[in-house]
Amino acid sequence: MEKIAKIIFENIVSGQIERNLGAKLLETLKNESVSLNENEVRSNSYENMAIVGMSAKLPKANSLDEFWDNLRHGVDCISDFPETRQMDVERLIQYTYMKDKEITYSAGGYLDEIDKFDYKFFNISPKEASLMDPVQRLFLQTAWNTLEDAGYGGEKLTGSRTGLYVGYSGWPMYGQFVSHVEPASFEISVMGNISAIISKRLPQLLNFRGPSMLIDTACSSSLVALHLATQSIRTGECDQALVGGIRILLMPVDRIISYGIESQKQSKAKAFDESADGTVLSEGIAAILIKPLSKAIKEGDHIYAVIKGSAINQDGKSIGITTPNVAAQEDVILRAWKDAEIDPQTISYIEAMGTATKIGDPIEIDAIQKAFRRYTDKKQFCAIGSLKTSIGHTDSAAGIVAIIKAALALKHKEIPPMVHFERPNRNINFDQSPVYINDKLQKWVSEDSPRRCGVSSFGFSGTNCHVVLEEAPEAAFVQERAAVEPQIFTLSAKSEGSLLRLIERYTEFITNNIDLDLADVCYTANTGRGHYQHRLAIIFEDRNDFMQKLDLAARVPFQQINEPGMGILDEMCKLYTKGAEVDWEKLYEGKKRMKVRLPLYCFENQRCWIQNSDLNNSKVTKPKDILKEITFNF
């Protein structure tokens, strides 16, 4: 439309179109454009959403592959607090009321490290990075990885109507420590410790123009964020949206915070089990990228799963302010099914909240049973599980991490086991229930309908959310098999070290995925990644040629690699490696190619933490107490 308007305007100026006629043409064009936009919004309002990108950093899992491998093998990811992180905590403890007390740490689901960040990649000074809350740093890198996983890395979405919805329920503890440990730096630390800025960092980098916001409904924050993002796309506020959740435990000391009606005697979350005694603390950073399903299919996106529908509601008045409400939970599930327009009998798995408490577990099962009983009397046809038993409770990130688990299960057509289940809660009669505990890895079989599942998240704020997922269409994108012809493959990074690590990752990746269409690999790498200072371009004829040249690039200094090329392709690669901006999309015009999952950028993370000579030497004079004891019981 813009090009047509420009042509009309230029012809009016040159006198080739009479001014009044030109004005009428422009007005007509404007009205047509508005009509098209309204039709697009109307179309989106009934559309399913596709999950096209995902990334997560979780206990004992720094990648989706590691996460899925842990799930399917029933790995218990609960552990003691890492010794490598204890020193930082013990130094900060000197600024709290616990400075003279013996410190013990809660067992939980912990990340190996939270103090590292590639500040150079994001053009942030080391000083500013050290003053930033780890939450901001870690989410920025996870969000970037999510865009790359979807094939929309680099500047591919720059200036687009991309929304950003983040579930986060923390408070600025790190910023408070900065104010006491490095008071002279407090002023420049403010933006790095205001929670709302979490949802501003990526839009600032990539000029996103869609809605951007932080959602806090406690445990249901990130699933509510997904629901709101879906609605935003349907109403035309954004074209696609990145949705995430964050949970970091800066001070996992027993006296500071505890979860559950009782302390976890066994340090295990045993959802729906008779011996359940509360959940376990956990950390996690996760994000997904969603867009309308029809656009994902048209644009050749890799689709993990389809979001069929969702709903949110509120407990309202209940026995206690944090006590779950069975009627509200039933209602939100029914509303999600209605929004998804599916037969509830086709739901064959539910990823439950699984509070692992004597009260919460029976209430959740009762709500699910009542919802199903409105449609069927069938028994034990729907498996149920809870991620908490594997990695603990990631709080505000729990919903989006559960979505990732469910999407991976749909993708692999397997239902992973729920661990630590031995004997059912005496107040739950699974024999007469539509649901059954899935305590072993099983193939996910579905004969008469696509595989479908539900994901629940109930916040102790009273805000509930349920989402219905469906497996990706089998033939989501009909592509052309590339003719036997030379291919160009490009890689780049902001440092030589990162580039070498990327080469290693690609070598392993190509070796382990023999069925990959290498034309799709090149298309995704060339068009779906950023292009930085350190560059590599490879022209190859077949798989063996590609592997040999990758191996050569890993062993020989880049300056010494210069094999004879192939005419125009050779010239294009030479210009690219010298820093030229190449529009790789034009190389694939008229070709139907598919985005595929590829290795992600290798960040060169360096330590970024509060610096103070007294703090580092554990010599602190007159510190102010900035923590008070907080206990949540639910």
C-alpha cells in the first residue's frame, strides 16, 4: 500500500496525474488499507497461536534438550545450594539481621550460576552490568535465545509490532544491597533494579512497537502473561509476542523464606501423594515466541505446539486469602475449553499446578473431575503430571515452564513421568476419576484427534489460568526439496572465541542430525541470525563437503582459509566476510524454505556482581539490616 501511495504522490507532483484525481485515489487507497487492517484483526480474533520459539535456563538444564532429557528420564533436579554461589550470599548476609547467626540453605532447584553475563554483546558497560539485578541480565539473554530459536534473531524483528509479556513476582533485593554495599553507585543502578525495566530491555534494543509489560499474579504470573499476549495478538495490538517468566533466589537461606504448610522434611515435592508436605523452592528463566498459526505456516516457521485457547479468572471470596477455590478452578478450565472450541474428551494430558499440599492437591483434582464430568463419565482416560516434582516450584515462571514441558511432550509424542509418586492422597479417588497419575514414560497415543493437553497455573493471589495446547499440524509447511546445487552457510559472532564455539556446536549438531535438509539449515542461519564483526562463510556442495569445511574452520586460523570459490557465490561470501551488509532474504526469493532449530549464540559470560573492597574481604562496618524474615504459607 505504501509503495502504491508513493507512486501516486510522485505522479501528482510531476503532473502526470491531475491533483483532484490523485487526492481521490489516495483517499480510496487509505480506506482500503483500513478495511484490510480491520479484516486482519477480525481474522486474528478467531485464530489459534503457534509456539515458534522457546528457550529456558532451569535446574540441571541449560538448554531445552537437557530439560527434556531430564524429564523423560525422571531426573530429580532438587539439590543443595551450589557451593559456588554460597560465598556471594555469605558476604551479602553481613548486611542483614542474620550477620551473626549460623546460616543454613534450603534444598531446591538451583541454577549453577547467576552472576555471569555477556555485557559486551548487549553494549552494556561492565560497571552498569554489575549493578543490574541478575533477573534483568538472565532474562535478556534467554529472550534473545528465544528469538534465535524461532529463526528471528539479529534484527529480523527490529521495528516490528512485537509484544513482550513477562511474569515476575520478585522484589528488588539486589538493588537494596547495591544501595548499602556501593552507595556511590546507587544512582546509576536504579534502572537496572526497577522490575518494570525487565520488559523494556529487549524493546529498547530491537525497537519493538507492541505492548510491553510485567505481570505479577504470584505463581500464575507467566501463564497469565501468555493469555494476555494471545489476546493482544487477536485484537491486533501486536503481530507476535515474546512471553516469559523469571524466578531467581538471591538469598535461599532457611530463615528468609519458606514455602508450604510444613517445612519440606524430604526436600521433595510429592504432588498428589499421601506423604506430600509442601513444595520446594526453585529457579528458572524461560521464554517462548508466539504468532498466529496461519502466519507461522505461511512463513515456514518451526512449530512446537499450537495454543488452542485460554482463560483466566479469580478465586474471589474463599476460606482464606491464599486458599484455592474449587469452583473457580473448575470455571477457568471450562472457559479455556470453550475458548479452544474442542471436545474435552480429546484432552489426554493435563500439566497440573500440583501444589504438593494436603489441601491444594484434592481441590485441584476435584476441579478437574467436575469439569470433565460435564462432558463424560469415562474414567482414567487423561494422564496428569506436575513439573514441581522434577524441578520444584519456579513461582512466577512456573506457568511458562509448564507450557514448554507440555510443548516438548507434544513434539516428541511422549508423556514424561511424574516423579516421587508412591501412594495417592487419601482424599483423592483416582480409580473413579477421569485422570490418572502418569508415573512412567509413555508413548502419547491419539487415534481420533490431534494430541491435546491442558496446562494449569493457580496463583496464591487468587488469579487462575488454564491453557489448552494441541500438537503442531503434521504437514505445517509444504517445502521444496532443494536441487543439488552449491549452498552458502554463514556464521558470525561478536568475538572470535564465540565464533569458534559456534563452529563446534554446529559440527556436533550436523553430525547428530543426519536427516536435516542442509538448505533449510543455511536458510535459517543466513536469515535468522545476527551478522556481527567476526564472520565465516562456507560454500559447499554436499554434506561431506560441509562437514570437512566446518572441521577446517575449527582448526585453521580464519585468515588462512581461502579456498577457490564459485563465481558470484564466491564474491558474495568475500564481501560478507569483509563486513558487507548482505540481504540474504533475496537469495531465497521464490523458494519455499523452512526454519529449523539450530544452535544458539554462544555468549561470552563474565562475572558481573556488586563490588566493594570491604565486602570482598568480608570486613563490614556498621551494616544496616535490609532483610526481614518472610514466610509464605499456602
